Amino acid sequence: MKERNATVLHDMRMTWNTIEVAKQLDGNAIAVKAGHALIKEKMRQINAIYGGEMSAHHYFRDFGYCDSGMIPWLLVIELVSKTQQSLYQLTSVSISKFRHLGR
């Protein structure tokens, strides 16, 4: 699901890693207010492929802008399977780079 030059929306709490990944794919990450109605409306307006909230709500253009927690986990399982890396290996760089101040 790596679409180059795509736009993704994120709530204000999901910034650093979301912006970095979007940049790596020549895409745009746009911060929006949280709330499914707000995010889905903005996704439709700008044809965003994804919208995400820190509360683990994930919206996908190709899934009718519906919220799905299953799609991200299926994508994670696919990535783990294809790369033969553990979830820790796939996330450790980002976790150490964007460590929460409370840790």
C-alpha cells in the first residue's frame, strides 16, 4: 500500500513518524482535527489515501473511507512475512528516533 506522491491525514498527536514516512514516499502528510467525520470529509475533499488517529482509528480511501483496525494489522503481517523481520526489527529505528519524552 505504498503509493508514491499520495496524501495522508493524521491527527495532531501522530506527527513526526507520519511526516517522515510520507516524505520518504514523496507524499504529503496533513494534520487535521481528530474525529471520524472530520477526517473522512477531508479525505474525500483532497483524495487522501489514508487517515489515521492516535486512538487507533484507520481510514482507507480504497475501503470506502471506513474505519478498519484489521487492515493495518493485515498489512503488518504481510510486511513481516515478506521481509522475514520481526515487528521489533521493523519498528525499532522509528521508536528510538521518535521516543516519547516520558520514557
